[in-house]
Amino acid sequence: MAVELWVWGGFVAFIVAMLLLDLLVLHRRAHVVGIREALAWTAFWIVLAVAFGIGVWLWQGQEKGLEYLTGYVIEKSLSVDNLFVFLLIFSYFSVPKRDEHKVLFWGILGALVFRAIFIFLGVALIERFHWVLYIFGGVLVSTAVRMVVLREREVHPERNPVLRLFRKFVRITPDYSEDKFLVRRNGSWFATPLLVVLLVVETTDIIFAVDSVPAIFAITVDPFIIFTSNAFAILGLRALYFALENALQRLRYLHYGLAAVLAFVGAKIFVSDSYKVPVEYALGVVGIVLLITTVASLQKTRHVARSAKPAPQLPQDVHPHGPQSMKARPDRPREPGGAERTEFSEEK
């Protein structure tokens, strides 16, 4: 069942309206997002996504409704894996807490655009070359194996070729100037570290999209279902980050669950010509796997959470650094891209 153009237009207009509401009204001034605010917005986006799924069910039938819900659950769970990386990036660059929401806002806006491109390109390829699905299946299975073998994803901003090119041609200030991406000093424009962080977040998300977008093609090739489920999963990502920021390290088995989900949907693609796995079964498998790994993670770390001592309070101008694989030297702050920061001297 083809979706009419006005429906597409209405959905895109809704997304734009929600983003403008967030940018111009709710977060007009930069502030640290508290846990209550984050949980409230997380619940809002989940309820809205489920309500939309019910609407799809009533409009296009049970199968389409289940396809949307399954796609949403898969993309939402995979997006949690991205949160670990965002946390590492923010720690690596010592991003002020008040500015994290702005980076995530524009990063997610870019993610929506790039995901839309990937989705429509993938649908066009599958419609013309059905065997492309098997390539997607291979990508999913290989990603699952890599997640199990490597266990943890590492991000090395200093190796990012886009960032290297950016730093070669654009002058960057050594300090976070309020919450701006660009500043004008002595008649010249300079990028701030905040723009560098946004660039790293965007390029990292593009790489992860190669892993996550093919997963939903195992469920459906309907572009409307794929895009809407992706959109709702991504739109709630900012609030989910702030809601789970302090609990992410407790989800130590989640990557095993995500690997199992990717392996399952990859295998589903390979057997699709001989056996079609019902959508409700696929949703059940995904839900059970994620539930088991989440409960197991929380159960495993419950004693650690209880016995953990609160971290000492740091001055507002001091920011903790990330894990060893992304650790900056404590004696001198990092310049965006990994180099030691040099003092900024204004042009005379």
C-alpha cells in the first residue's frame, strides 16, 4: 500500500515542528538537563512513538503495525549503543554539561537527514537488485561477530579523516565560547571546539548507520515504515542519553544482546526466500533477547551500584576525562582532534 505524498509531508512537518519547539522554546537557553526532565521527555517520545504505531496498525493493518513496532524496537535498542560512544566523545573533548544538549540536537538533526538518504537509497537498490538484501544480511552478521569479539566500541577522534581535514583548513579557538559553534574575533571567523565535537558526532553516527539501517530491511522494505520508525527512535535519543547517562556503564551485557539481535535479523534475510519469519515472532525474539540482557546486566551490577562511592565534586571549570582509550593528558587540556592545546592569541 503506497503512502500518499501528503502523508509524507505531514510527518516531515511534524518532525520539523517538534524540533523547532525544542530549539526555540524548550531549550532556548543552554542549561544542564536534569534527570527528571530527561525521564519526562523519554517517556513522552516513547508514548508518542507507540501511539503512532497504533495509528499505523489501525490505518494499514496488523502486519504493518507490527513491522513499525519491530523496527522501532530494533532501532531504539541499537541507538542505546550509540549513547556509549557519545559519552566517550563528550568526555574526550571535556564538553561542558550545559552544551551537550545542543550538540545532540544538531547531531540528531543531521542523523535524520543521513538516515533518510540511506533508507531511500537502500529501498531503491533492493527494488532494482534484490540480491542487495543479502549484502545487508552479511553486514549485520559481521557486525554482530565484531561486537562480540571486540566487546567494546572504541572511538579515536584523532584518527578521524574528516576532522583532520577540517583542522587543516579551519582555525579553531582553544576554548568553548559560550554555546556557539562559530565566533568572530578581530574581524575573522573561528570554529569553536563545540563545532569540532558536532563534526565527530555526525561522522561517527554515519558509520553506525551502516550497521543499524540494514537491520530494519530484514523486517520490511516499506520506506514509510522504515523512515518513521527510525525517526521516532532517533528523536528520543537526546532525552534517553541524559536519562541513562549515569547508568550506561551498568548495561555491560547489552552489546551481547544487540549482537544476537543483529545476527538474528541477518539470518532472517538469508532464509527469507525459503521461509518467512512472521513479524510477531521477530518482535518476540528481539524483545526477549533485549529483556534478558538488560535484566542480567542490572542484576550483575546491582552490588557495584550499591557499594559505589560518590565521585568527589570537581570545580566547574574542571571536567573528567574519558576511559584510557580516549584519555587526554590531565596536565594540559586537549585541543579538538587530540593535539595538546596551545594558547589562543587574537590577531592584532
